[in-house]
Amino acid sequence: MTKQRSDKRGDEDWPELLSVTEAAKFLRLTRSTLDHYRCEGRGPIYRKHGARVFYPKPDLIRWSERNAYASTSEKIRDTK
């Protein structure tokens, strides 16, 4: 039997982490577009676990909300 580590922080405190493929699907982008945005530094916040990349779901939503436009030339201001 393995001994569980006793952390003050429970699993419910952690955001859902999506793989690059899952995040691209969630944002309705291609994986290559999301990869390109990440390389340029203009994509959503991500985490690296070794060589693997994960996106916290709340950060995907925030990134999408920051890219809201009222017209082709007018970005919606953040009201928060």
C-alpha cells in the first residue's frame, strides 16, 4: 500500500489542465495555430511539465475574453 502525501491543497483547488490538442479543440483553433501563438508569446498562459505543455482551462477562457472585439477595428475594453 502506498502512503498518500498530506498536502494542505486538495485536487479540487487545481484547475483542469488541458493538453495542447485539447486546448486547441476547446478554443476551436488548429494545434499548429496554438503552437505558433505559444512560440510568438501571444497565446494563452501555459505550463510545462518536463517537455509536455498544458493549458489551465481558466487561462484559456481569460485569453479568449481578452481577444473580444466590437468591430474589426475596436477591441472591447476590459471592464474588470
